[in-house]
Amino acid sequence: MTPQTIGLLAAVGGLIVGYIARQILLTRSQEDLEGKRKEILLAAKEEALKVKEEAQKEQDEKAKEIAKAEAQLRERESSIERRLEKVEAEKAELESQAEQLEMSRQELSRIREEEEAKLEKTAKLSRDDAKEQLLAKIEKDYSEDMIRKIRSMRETMKKHWEQEAREIITTVIERMATEQTAEMTITSVPLPNDEIKGKIIGKEGRNIQAFEKATGVDLVIDETPETVLVSSFDPVRRAVAVKALQALIKDGRIQPTKIEELVKKAQDQVEDEIREAGEAAVQEVGITGFHPELVRLLGSMKFRTSYGQNQLAHAIEVAHLAALLAKEVGADINITKKGALLHDIGKAISHEYEGSHIEAGVEIARKYGLSEEVVHCIEASHEDVDAKSLEAILSRTADAISSARPGARRESTDQHIKRMTELENIANSFPGVDKSFAIQAGREVRVLVKPEQIDDLTAMKVAREIANKIEADLQYPGTVKVNVIRETRFSETAR
């Protein structure tokens, strides 16, 4: 054999041996894989069996819990059913009792009506008459107890209210102590000598006529030495006339043309004073935003008086007092000040207005855009309208304090006598009044009643009714105290 043949046979043999060896290895690998597969399958079956057993166990436990819950639910349903049955039974029993009660009530009402009818027939009195007689007897038997109780309650409340009010008002008055000055309504103008009277009158009275026509006032020239009186219902005109007359006296040239010139100059001066007085008033009180015409009307009150009290000074004082009161009790200070300052603003045009100065003041306030709260303070300032706000009450209270202070106001003798007479006439107009006396300058009325006609309870009512009538019918500064005196005297003569 050649070497090539031998090499080829060796190569073929090697291939055969390699193939046989590979087959043997593959057979062994397959056997190993089959063994591993069986092991894996066996492990998986064991794991599945274990999971199944656990799931079955868990399912059994849940089944037990469900069974237990169902048993509890059935027990609750049974309990609820038993309760419902009990409630239904109780409801039926209550309805039965209600029916019996209604029947008993109707029967009782029927018996009561029959008894009342029998009583009315026996006593010959209706139910209302019997009730009236019973109440009259109770009032008669217990009137003394009622009087004592009412007096005790009134005294207790009065002491409490007076103490609280006194503390507030005292604090306010101490903080607001202004000097009061009284003014007259007729102005006297001093003359350097009596010869000037002839110049004022002029030839055939042409100077005095021109002066009165230009100013709208009356000049009173009488025998009073070195004095001329200026009289007018309008204080602004009177102020203009006084200034013009003083200027004429100083100038010495008294004639119609000069009179017209100086009167016009005096009017401008008074108008400037009015504007300045109004601006000073609102500035002193601390109010802003007023319409200029409203400020002018306020300033014109400088030339007006009431019971001798200057109206502008009074308005400023009332505004200060009201503001202090508002601060003490927690009210709106701005509204209170405005309402108090303008509470008498209607008096600035009252001579030109047909209604009262209150109505005029309300119209002015609304015309110049003031709020309804301020308008209410004005319309309630003199009790023509009930005060519905704390600010209105405080404004009215401050006005009363300012008016009632000693020296603030004064009356003429005729007015004083008239007021005293009216107080006594009002008291005497009530039945059962024997006599009445107005004392303490009209600040108190003592009323003597007939004891055989007026008992203690009625005397208390009479006092209240007299006070109400005085409030309604009269105008007066301050307050009026009404004292009703019921006196019974028994006398015997020893012989």
C-alpha cells in the first residue's frame, strides 16, 4: 500500500471513531437530561400538591369564617325582628292609650262645660263676668303686695341704671366743661350823643325809612339816652343792621345813598363771618366732607339763640358731648358727631320754612347728601320720632345735657309764668286730682289727689300719665319731676 492510501485509511478510521464517541456522549447526555426532567417534574408535582393543600386549608378557614359571619348575621336579623315586633307592640299600646286619653279629655271637657253651665245658671254670671270679678277681687286683695313689688323692682332698676348713667355722664361732663353765655334777641347800639338820633331819623324820617327798608329791621328810637334798639325776627338781618348802623355813626354822613353803601358792606362782612364761623365749627368738631352751603347754614346759627343760648355754640357743645358719650359706650363716633352738630340745623331756615325746624333739618340733611343714619339723628333729636339707633339716642342725650346745664338757658318772665301755669293745668286735668303746684322753677310738679277716689296703685298710674302728657304737650329745658301725693288723715276731738 502506498503511503497515501495508508494515510487515507487512517483518516477515515479516525472519523469513524470520532463519530462513535460522539454518539456515545449524546446518548449519555440524553439519559442525564431525562433524569433531570423527571426530577424537575417530580419536584413540581410535590410543590403543586403543597400549594393545593395550603389553598385548600385557606379555603376551609375562609369557609368557616363565612359560616360564622352568616350565623352572626342570622342572629342579628332575629334580634332586629324581635325588636321590631316589640316596637310595633309598644306603638299599638301607645295609640290605644292616646285614643283613651283623647276620649277622657273630651269627656272631661264635656263635664267641665256642663259644670260651667250649671255654675253660670246658679250664680247668674257668665264666665267672663266671673273672671272679671275674680280678677278684681285678687287686685283688691293683693294691691298692696303688687305696689310694694313694683316699687321694689323700680327702685332696684332705677338705682342700677342711674348709677351706670351717672358714671358715664359725669365722665363726659368733666371732660367737656365749657363756659355758657346767654344772649338777648334785641340788640342795643350805643350812641355818642343824643343829637345823632335826629340824623338817624332824617328829614321827614327818610333816613330811618331807608335804613329799615335796606336792612329789614325795625329801629326803636325812644327817650332812652344815647341808645338805639335794633329789633328783628331774623338775627342775621339784625347783625347786618347793627354793623351798618355802627359804621354810619362812625362815618357821620347819614343819608340814603350812604345807608345803601354801608348796608351792602355790612352784609358782605356778616356773610364772611357766617362762612368763617361754619368752617371753624366743623374744624373744631373734626368733621370733613360737608357741602359748602351746609357749612354756611351752620355758620348762620352763630346769630341765632334759643332761650338766650347761642345756637352755634350749643351745637358745637352737643357734638363734643355726643362724641364723648359715643366713645364711652362704643357707638359710631363720626355719625354721632354729625347728627349732634346738625340736630338744630333746621333753625337756620325755620323762619323761611312752613314746617317745624326738625322737618326743615331733615330736608336740609337729605338735600346735601348726608347718610340716613345722620338724618335719623336729626329727626329723632326732640322725640318727635322714636330713636332707633344708639347714635340717635346719644345725640338726643347730649342735647338734653347741654340744654339743662345751669346757666345754659333762660326764659322771659312771661314764658316762665306761662309754663308754670300750663304744668298745673295739665295736672289738674286728670280725674281725682285735688290740687297741683309747679315748683322749683318748673322742674317739679306736686300733685295732691283725693284719697277716697285714688288708691296707691292708681296714684302710680296717674304720675306716669301726667309725665307722659307733659312730654307730649309742652316744650321745656331739662326735666320735670312729677310727685303725686296721696294722704289720708284721721282726726278725733277729745272732750
